[in-house]
Amino acid sequence: MPPVLAHMARRHRGVLLRVGEVRSSGLIVSYLIGSDEPPSVAVHASCRAGAGWAELTLPQAVQLVDQLGSLLTQAAGPEEGGHGRQ
């Protein structure tokens, strides 16, 4: 579960989405926050070294998704006709 923070009192939409296991290397939790203001996406990450969190606007969340997609493409390796990793 994410830590109890000031924004937790606001109404959340949907379910918590989790990646990872609490007892292994770490856990990432994300969820949508609804309030009187525009909605935002909260992301909490924890590992053995500590924990951190961010509350992202929807455009920031889109940028994060795009960047993660790019990293996954790079990690998969060069495609046929590609130029390799940089």
C-alpha cells in the first residue's frame, strides 16, 4: 500500500495498480486521483534503498508512458534494419 499522504483524503478513481512484490526488490503502485481540480496520476515506488512518490498531471503521465515505451524498445534490442543501441 502507498504511504498515507495528504492527497489520500481525496477521492480515488478505480483500483490501485501494482507492479512487483513487496518482499523482493521493490514495488510500484499507481492510481488515479479525482478531486475538484483536474485529475492526476499518483505513482509510488519503493525498494530496499527507500521510497519515493510523484503526483503527475495527465500530460506528465503521458510523457512518462512515452519515455517508458522508448526504454522498452531500446531494451528489446535493434530491430531488423535498425542501427543498434546508442
